[in-house]
Amino acid sequence: MRVIRWFFWTFGLGLVFFLSVFLLHPIILPEYARLFHKQSATKGADAIICLSGGRSNRVPESLRLWNLGYAKLLFVTAAKPINAEFHKLERSNLEFAQEVTKRMELDAGWQILPSTTGGATSTFDEAEDSLVYGKKMKWKRIIIVTDDFHTMRAHYAFEKIFQDSGINVEVAGASNEVYSIEDWWKSDRGIMAYLGESIKFPVYFFSDSEPKVVRND
């Protein structure tokens, strides 16, 4: 009798939970996504650094910030080629940024952020490259630009690497035309983005350097 009662209680609670999620998902899921968002960019930084990855979103956002006076210097990070044999057939981050600048009819100059490892393979790598160059240039404040869903994790990685450096790190998120924080669960890309962050952020949270759980080289 107790087993049957326990079963029905468990089943009932589970049913209530899933019904609640189903009925309230337009409220719950956007709030969940906001856990991964951070916007802290302010005007007057030494440089804007566009992180590698979703460059079709990140480059225009970097240029928008530059045009509004958030910083005078624009950088793209150096990413390690995925395929050493054919990578020259694709536009580099720098070439892509320069082409977008022409399309947007802006008079902005881009520079490549030097890599200390032959090309970054993670956000931690990009943070380390930025710190080395930032110290050399005696920067006081930088703005990193990445996708909206990646802002909290990227900022967290940079904060760990830049700790006690005297260089303040701010972050700006770039939106896209496929999904937003309000409807990310309605598209494959949105689901992959936020569920991916659900796995990656805890790994970064407990790491003080590039996580060794997965090889990136």
C-alpha cells in the first residue's frame, strides 16, 4: 500500500512540475537564458576586442560600439586554424572584419591581437593573449565583444586571467537574427547555444585556466 501511495505521489508531483514548466515556459525560459547574459560596456575604453567565433554578429557590434565612441582601437583575436591545409581558402578574422567595415561604410581600422600560442583555441587563450598585449600597451580598460549567450562565460574567463592586472574588463553582447532571449528554444541554433552554455559555464566556473576536460589543440 505504501509503495502504491509513494508511486502516485511521485507521479503527481512530476506531472505538476512538467505542467508548470509547460504553462510557464514563456516566463521561465527567458529568465533562464538571462543567467548567461552580461552587458557592462561603457565609453572611453582603450580597445574593443572582438572574440573569435560568431564573427558575422560580433564584428558589426564591435563596429557599432566603435562608431559610438566606446573605444578608438579595434582588434580581432587570432584563432588557430581548424584545418591547416585549407584554412587559407577562407577569410581570416582580420580580412572578414575589414570587409564588413567597407560594407558598413565606416572609416575604422582593425588590428590583429597577437597570439602567444599560434592561435587561440578557447576564451581563456584569448584572455591570456589580451592580457599580454594589454600590459605591453599599458591599457587600463578593454571591452570584449561576443555573442549574447556567451557574455557571462567570456567575462568570467577574462576576469580570472586579468585578476590583479590593473586592467578592467567590460563585455558587450551581439544579438543575431535567428533567435533571441525571448524565443531561443524555438530554433535549433538557440537550443544549441543555451544548452551548450549550461554545460560550458560550470566547467569555466571551476577552472582558473583553460579547462582540460576537452582538448582544444
